[in-house]
Amino acid sequence: GENVEQHPSTLSVQEGDSAVIKCTYSDSASNYFPWYKQELGKRPQLIIDIRSNVGEKKDQRIAVTLNKTAKHFSLHITETQPEDSAVYFCAPGSGGGYNKLIFGAGTRLAVHP
Amino acid sequence: GAVVSQHPSRVICKSGTSVKIECRSLDFQATTMFWYRQFPKQSLMLMATSNEGSKATYEQGVEKDKFLINHASLTLSTLTVTSAHPEDSSFYICSVPGVNEQFFGPGTRLTVL
């Protein structure tokens, strides 16, 4: 089955700095690579995703890069703001997102004013 | 995107009782739904795949006789925690796969006394 590792487990940055979180997976059949943001007691919220025919995708301050050969993808947040503080999860899957997702252990991001 | 609801949002029960959690896809027909469990400060762990009109597929280590899943219609899946114990206390979340992403319910917090 899929083995997902996410690093770092915690990340503390100053407001305005950049943050990068990396996710490594094992299943070569994975073709859907989402990142979720979860606030305490809430459901996971999709913030960006990428599919295996694309190497990079950007949405304002958030970007995801994919290296399918090395089986890892990363979340990049620029110009961080205090409201970016949350837990972030990667959750690679197959079937373009229709099949089950296997979540990484999560990264707790703290952005300090 | 699809709207997914869960009921109840919170439930407290005594040890040994059974608890039923509903997951509804309000505007999207779902032949498949996924059930996750999340313990405090941990990741979402996939429990099972709920299949409309057939048996659920359970992940390794999840007791199918303890966590009963019924997917009787295209809009409703239920998870019943039988003979609940304090260690079953957790946040239970369902998701519905869409064309391009998965849609998560708001979660049900179960506390077993």
C-alpha cells in the first residue's frame, strides 16, 4: 500500500517569510497530489492540487511542485500571514482524485506576527 | 462543489452502546464514500470505502464487525460504532469523491464515557 511521509512535522516562521513542506510517497500509481489545510475541529480544506501531467501549479501565494521520478511533491507558501497558521496535510491518491486518499502525518505551521 | 453533511456533529455515549453516524451527499450522487478517523493531533486515517449497494472495503487493521458501514442509497452512508469504548473516542469524517476533488463532511466528534 501507499506509504506517505511528510516533513517537517512543525514549522515556525515569521510573517512574510516563505514556508515549504515536502511530501514523499511510494505508490507509482499515484496521479493526484493535493494539499489540505485543517484548522482545529474543522474539516480539511483543499488549498491546491496537481496531477501527474503537470510539474508545477501556482495559485497566488501558494504553489505545488511535483517530482514524479523521485516521488515527492512540495507545498510552497510565500509571504506568509498569521491566518496561514494551521495543520497542512498532503494526501496522494490515484484515479485523479476519485480513489481513496492516504494522508501524511501533517505539518503544524505557525506564522508569528 | 458537492455539499456533504454529517449527523450528528457531536455525540457523547456510554461505554458499550452503539452510535450511528450519517454522511449525506446533498447535491451529488455518490456510489462511493470514504470514512476517516482522526485522533487528537494526528492525521486522518482511512477506515473504509463505502460502496453503494455492496459491502464496504475496510483498511487493514479496521474491525469490520465493530465499524458497520451501510451505503443504502446514492446520497447516504452510515457508520455504526458498535459496543463503543473510550478508545473509540475520535473525530470521524466522511468524504465524497467528485470529478476533480474530494469533498469532506464537517466531521462528527464522538466521545465515549
